[in-house]
Amino acid sequence: MKVSKMLGERFKQAPKDCIIDSHALMMRGGYMKYVGNGIYSLFTPTKRITTKIERIIREEMDRIDGQEVMFPVVMPATLWEESGRYTSIGSEMARFKDRGGNPMVLGMTHEEAAVHLARDTAKSYADFPFMIYQVQTKFRDEPRARGGLIRVREFTMKDAYSFHTSQADLEAYYERCHEAYERIFKRAGAKNVISVKSDSGMMGGSVSHEFMLLSEIGEDTLAICPACGYKANMEAADCLVKNEAGEIAPLTKVHTPNAKTIEEVVKFLGTSAKNLCKAVVYQKNEDDSYVIAFIRGDLEVNETKLRNHLGYEIHPATAITEESGIVAGFIGAIGLDSKIKVVWDRSLVGIENLVCGANETDYHFTGMNIARDIGAVEYVDVAKIYAGAVCPVCGKPVIEINKGIEVGNIFQLGTKYTKSMDMTYLDANGELQHPIMGCYGIGVGRLCASICQESHDKFGPIWPMSIAPWQVEVCNLRCDDETVNNTANALYEELLNKGVEVLYDDRNIRPGAMFADADLLGVPVRVVVSPKTCDKGVVEVSFRDKSFKGEFAIAEAADKIKEIVQTELAKYNI
Amino acid sequence: MKVSKMLGERFKQAPKDCIIDSHALMMRGGYMKYVGNGIYSLFTPTKRITTKIERIIREEMDRIDGQEVMFPVVMPATLWEESGRYTSIGSEMARFKDRGGNPMVLGMTHEEAAVHLARDTAKSYADFPFMIYQVQTKFRDEPRARGGLIRVREFTMKDAYSFHTSQADLEAYYERCHEAYERIFKRAGAKNVISVKSDSGMMGGSVSHEFMLLSEIGEDTLAICPACGYKANMEAADCLVKNEAGEIAPLTKVHTPNAKTIEEVVKFLGTSAKNLCKAVVYQKNEDDSYVIAFIRGDLEVNETKLRNHLGYEIHPATAITEESGIVAGFIGAIGLDSKIKVVWDRSLVGIENLVCGANETDYHFTGMNIARDIGAVEYVDVAKIYAGAVCPVCGKPVIEINKGIEVGNIFQLGTKYTKSMDMTYLDANGELQHPIMGCYGIGVGRLCASICQESHDKFGPIWPMSIAPWQVEVCNLRCDDETVNNTANALYEELLNKGVEVLYDDRNIRPGAMFADADLLGVPVRVVVSPKTCDKGVVEVSFRDKSFKGEFAIAEAADKIKEIVQTELAKYNI
């Protein structure tokens, strides 16, 4: 492809809303164009990259016996009513009525469609296991689209669904899929992808993992134990806290004028935050009733863990009314209105002697002992794990906190969908059973943007050879010079004939502008043809990642370039 | 792939709603599953076929310098407001509001998105011409989805958009694209595809062609001249009528009791339908006002031609009220309420002496002469062309009428979109101009189903080698016989290793059932391994289309099979 003929413009200044490097570079490099909030059109370079990523994904899915199928983007609501998700999923799901007035949805995931496709055909245990997958457009009405292709509303996703007759079989397949995912990310050139235990959220099921590309700009927070290798999304990470036994003291109400925050109380009483019983107030989305989580003063509540424990949607309290009986800044469990739902975090276990609010302006209690002053309570884990926390597996207090971008996920779904949608098969004993499902997703565009985020310099992306839009870019520095022009043209044609994917910059522009564009296009191998190189009878070859620079004799250039492309490619053929 | 592991069921009885062979066979063969009206999930065989069709399309689009891009399925309504189509397109376009209350649409075509992608980047005449295309899901809320994948609501389409600085350049590119389309249909194995002049409909623009796969089940009616090769969609075909001069007669009102229809009037007056001035009544959609088309008594009105002439939507009159002044069965131009819109078809030119209604129950006029009795009128062509009509190009009265399925279309759009969306470039004189566009579509699923319709027998599809889901099917007739089993397994593996796409029926079922399934799967080359063939040291090889049957020695079978696959494939490599 010739740059002169390629649609798309490259420019110096990133659009103002680009706060992430990959977003800025992909806008500046002519990779995509904003159409609407979280909706982009993709120019040819991106389409070429995503096509290569999709090819890698398909090969790996086929390798683990996947059967490629195609589900619809638009589905009748009735299908989603069967699973119950038509009502349980909120405004992330786009809905409309067709011309006949029938409610329709845009697929944001395809468990329902997968069960629908399979349920009338897989009817005997002998038909199992199997896995079906598709690569298809999805629409999720994300409230906070951001970061270019990192978090969009419309995206291309590979989603796969496996069906099994036993939990053991699902687990074995889950493991194969886990390995396939590792291969996919390696082959696509993503260097720092790890899998972490995750929260299953709205998908249902129990065991699940997310594949996280480690990155400071990631929206997910991960707890990693360098000692034993434990890795979990913060939302799924157990927060273990060990409290040292202290002395029992009498419950005493003390005057703490204006001491509302943890810091103020700690300072006023000359104690440690670890001795405080902090109250965090939420409201139930449904009716705005209050939920108070009590947690050790130095810790934070993880909202997802709290939500999973409660089983309903909540939000941080937006208004604490006078009638609520809640005295903001001085909230405590003693004397609290019994209508308020209370949750006790496990971090409070074993503290004999706590400071807590007295539910009265400017007063706290000291010496609070939960067992003595409240009675038996249920402790649950709703605390956010933190750097230096105790590893829930090896017990060492060495947890590290990292940020990651979720580039894939795998779920053991169980029978949530096959039961609700009544998919059954006859087992070997002639009895009807519900198959056990797994599901496995990868966002193609997000993976592309994440790799750009991981592999770039300030001049542009550095695409791995396996997914680069082109393998080689030939820069003709003087198309008005006959020798240079003929040499560059001939090399371009020769490389094409040898099956190398070549981008050819044949424009009559300054070398600086041409190189800036080449940096933005991120093609791994660059070949420069100039009067200087022609005089020497060579072309100049360099790698975008700066790991190689050399000169090849013109006559041998095409063969040698093809060879280095093959060598680079081979690194990703694991 | 092993049939035992393949999801999808084949069965004998077509679902009741299948009135078209391809639909019935593709349902019976486990190719697809009904999800909702005009919405299907596709099983692996169909996905494999459509992937091959898409590959052929991409190769041919790339060959004519196309750049693959990707537009969104979901677009903000604002983009469609720019072109005016947000209001001009009716309920075929699905619309919804996103969580922010913004009106969104599902793309049914992507002219707006193409202009949006190109308009900020192609700003100088030197940037032209270029063509961008995508292969993407579309949703059109068809009122009459039918025939399986022939007419659906959700479908995969290749849509391409070219941009030019002159009409001549557009026309030259249009011709290249026409040739590319011919190659695509040939390579995909469609045998009877012709291009016909078409009506441009809602796309705007003037010149356009449809590629029609000739088929009795086609919804489009085509006029073809066997003498000169003229081909047009009936909606775009000029209807030429030659009337012989007759004698002028006086205008006479005659009593024609109960003679309302053409047949009744012809019989009552002992004349020919060619002497009648027939009135066909329509109503404007907007306000239900009346439109009457007068046409020669033996001809029919083509509604699309009439609509194009009027420039607004109409429907056949549903109710003729007493106040309308229209006397059904006795309508004529003389004395008609002047508020009623009248259209004169060209077929009435040159008839000196007509029979027409007298706008009075049970009365007609004879001897009506339009020039004398009505005055100067504008004649337009709104008549349906018919078998034996005069060819508008060569003038011979030999027009033939055929049915066709539209598998592709190409349009010269002109500046409709670039003007309304204000896309401009600087020409060589430094002046701002609007680029001239063409657009080019192919429905992938419809092409798949059309080829099935064209190439099948009563037992199943006969897929062309170039798009067949697999190239070879190995039928193991006795997987419980060790020799047969080992031979078939080994052949399957060997063929796979040689890069042949093999479906392997390894199920322990009766030969009759296995062959019935194989017929439904339509794989071009069938290899049978049975005790009989093993005794002879051979495998039996036959073509699905019955053009070949033979035996190959087991040791040579894989090589020979690969060879015949290559030979077959080469037939489509034009």
C-alpha cells in the first residue's frame, strides 16, 4: 500500500480529550476516528491489526476444538427474558422496539444465544463436550467510555461458550482455554499479561479469571503476592487482617468536639486508626435505604465485595437526612436505629477495645467491645486489599498492588443459563441433566489499544511483528530523484512479490515529516532509500524498536529484509 | 472436523415456513437457526462458507485498490441528520435512545459514516480517488423477511464507497468495480449472475446496476433483450409502446351498465383493451389524497416508476369515498375533479380514439381524443414492461421477463452525500469542490443462500469447491471394523496434513443416514471407506455433483484427492 493513496491523516497535536498515550497516538496516527461517545470508525491500519489479532484468536480457538459460529447482534427480548437478564441487566443493554413493536436488544454478550443455538441439537451425553465461538460486534452502553479503544461502547469481541457434562470436564477445558489465552496474548506480542482470580459479576458462576495487561493506566486494581504468585483482582482478593489482642476497657462516652474524620479522631484521642471502628454509609439503589459497613479505621470498603455480599445494588450515600437517625461523623453501632442494615467487616475481629461514634454530635465511645456491647455479629470480608496486606494463600504480608487493563476473561458459569433456559441432555443412565457451561471472552480492539499502550515511545506505537499493520515500510526520501525513485519502486515491488507486507511512503515530503509519520504508523522494519544510500549502493534498514540498524546492498535487500521479517515473526510462533 | 463433534442437527422434514428450496435445505442441513423474524444464528458450515465468500470479496476489493476500514453498527442520529436520511428513511431503520437519552440508529448502509471518515482527511485533489470498504453487520427492519438468508433483517454486508474528483473518474472506477463484481460472483461459483440497470431508490444518484442471480424464486423482475443484450430491472426498464394511428371519432357518451373492469368494457363494447384508457388509483401516503394514472388498457402501472416520477410515497388506493368525486369502475379524465393529481402514461400517445370512463356510474365515453378533449398533457413512462415488449435499445419487440435475486449492487451516487454533509476538497485551481461518490454492496449471507438455491438437488446443496464448507468429506462406513476405522482415520489425518479441508464422518450410524447427512452438507468430494473398499485396497471417491466417480488405491488416495481438489479449485481462480 502506498501512503500517498492511504486514507487517514497523521498530526502532531493530540486531541484534548486524550489522556492516555495509546489513545493520543492512535488518534494522531490516523488509526481511528471518533463517531460518537465510545464509538469509532477504524482506518485501514487498525483494521489490519485487528484482522491479525482475530486470526491468532481463531487459530487458538480452533486448536482447542472450537467451532466458529455467528450469533446475531440484534436479538428478540424474549430470548433474554428466558435467562432473566432482560430485567436484571440495567441500562448497559441497548433496547429498542422493531417496526412490529417487539422489544429487541443489542447483544452485549451471547450466553442466551449460545444456549439457544445448542439446546435443540446437543441432546445426548455423547454430543458433549463442545465449544462454539464467534468474533462479532457488541454494544454495551458504558456510562464511562474512555481511553479510545480501551473502553468503548461498540467493540469487536471473540466470545466462546463451552458445554460439559461434568464439573471436572469443565475444569479441564477451562485449563485448556487458559493456556490458549496465554498463547494468544504472547502471539499477539503483549508482554505483560497475567491472569488473576476475578469477581464473576453479572455473568453468574463461581470461578473466573481475568487476563490483565499490567499498565499504570489500567482501571482494574490487582493484588499480587511476589512470594507465592497469588494474583487476584482487588474485587476478588480476600483481605486478611491480623489484630493483636489488647486489653479490655470499659465503654466510655467521651466528648470529641468537631472530631469527625478518622484523622481528627485519631489526633484528638491520641490513638491509632487501627483502633477505630469506621462507619461507611451506602444506600440501596432500589429504595435509598441505608447500609452501614463497619470496618477497621485504616481500611477501605471494596464496594464490589460489599455488593456481592448484599446481593443488591448500592451506591455511596448521597444524602444523610435528619430523619435517618444517622449522625454523620459520629456514627456507631451502639444505639443505631435497628432498621439500618449493618455489615461488619472481618478486620474488626479480635480488637478488644475500639473507638466508635456515639450517634450523637461531638461524642464517641472508647473501649467498645463488639462481643460485649453488641453481641454476636456476622463478620464478612468487604475490605479493600492493600499494599503490604497478608497474602490469603501463603500468609506473608507482602501483597503488592498493580493496575491492569482487562484484555480477556474466562468464567466457569455452571448451570445458570442451561437451567434458566431449560437446556437438557440425557445422561448415560437415561436421566435428564443440565449441561455445565464455561464462557471465554477477548475484546479485540481493546487488546490492540492495550498493546499500543504497552509498546510505544513518545513518537508512536511500536507494533509487534505478529500484529503490525505492515511488516516493512519503505521510505522513498527523494521521489523526484530518478535513481532513488527507481530503487525504491523496484524494492517495493520486489518485496510485494516475495509476499512481504509493505507500506510504501512515496510522497514528495521532507524526510522529517516522513519519519514522523513512519513512527506514528509503527511498522517494525523501516527501509530508507535516499541519494546517500543509493550512492553507496545500499538501503538503510532499521527496527522501529531501535534494536537493529544496518545497511543492505540493494541487490540483496529484498531477500535480507524478508529474512529478518521471518525471523521476527518466528518469535511469536510459539 | 469430525461430524460426531460438530454442533448442528440434520433432519428430513423441512420446517413448515420454508417455501424456498435453499431455505429448507439450509434449515434441514444444520446451517442456521431461527432466532427471531429475519434473524438467524449461523452454525459452523455456514460460517465457513461466508468466511470464504468474504475472503474472495476482500481479495477483489483489494485488487481494485480498496482500503478495508470498519464503520460502527451503532451511530448517533446526528450523523444521519446531516444527510437528511434520519427523517427521509422510515421504519426500516432501527432507532433507540442510549442511556444518555441520545437518539441512535443501527446502520443499514454507511454512506454517512464513509463521508464522516473521509471528509477531514481527503482535502486536496491529490488525495483522490480512493475507495474504502468494510465487511460488517447491518440491520434493516424489513417488513417482509423471507426465504431464510435470502431476505433477512440482520445480515453481513460488504459495502464500499469510492470518492472522485470527476464524473469521468467515477465512471472509470465504476467499470472496474463492475468487473470486480463479475469476478467475485464467478469465483464464488454463482453461475447465472447478470448485471441489470436499476432504479437508484433511496440511495440517490442516477446510474446504478444490480447484480441478479437468475432464479424463479427471485423477488425482482428483469427485462432482458435476447437480441441486443439490454438488461434492466423492471423498475428501471423503459416501456416503449407503438400505437398505430386510427380514425378520429366523435366523443360519445355510451351506457355501459355494470361494465366496470377492462374485460367487461372490452366485451360490452366489442373493442380491444389497447383502445381503453385505464385509470389506476393511488393515494399519497402523507395525506391520502388521490393520484390517478391513466394508461393503455392492456398495460400495468409500475409503482416504483410512478413513485419516482411523483417524488413522494404512494400506495394503491385503499378506499374511494363518495366525496372524492371518483366513480370507481367508470373513471375518466373528462370532468374529473381538478384537485386530483393525474399522470398520463406514454402508452396513450398516438391513440386517436379511446374508450374511457365518464365519471358517472354505468357510463363510458368512446371516441375520446386526448389532445382534442383534454388538451396538451405531459406524458411520462410509468408502465410495467412485459414479455414481448419493444426493447428500448434495439427496438425489437422481443423483451423477455425473468426473475432474479439481487446479490449485489453498484451506484453512481454523485454529490448527494458530499454536498449535504459538506465534504470538500481543493481542486487544482485552488477552488473548493464536492467529491463525487460511488457505492458498492454485496450481501454475504444472501449470496451464500442464492448459490445454494442455484446449486442443489433434492437431497441438499451442491457447494462450489471455492466456497464449500469443507473440500472433502470422508465417510467411515464401519467405525466398529478395525481395518475400515484405521484406514479412514489415517486418510483423515493424512489429508489434514496435506492442507486439505476435511470433514470426517466417524459416527457409528447406518450408511443411508450418513449419506443423507453428507448430501445435506454438500461437500464437493466424498470419500467412502467401507469393508468392501478396504477388501479391494481402495477408497471410493465421488463428486457431490455426480460428475465423477472412481476408486483410488489407499496408498495413493490422499495425493490423488488433493490433486482433484486443486483441479476443482483452479476452475474458480479466474
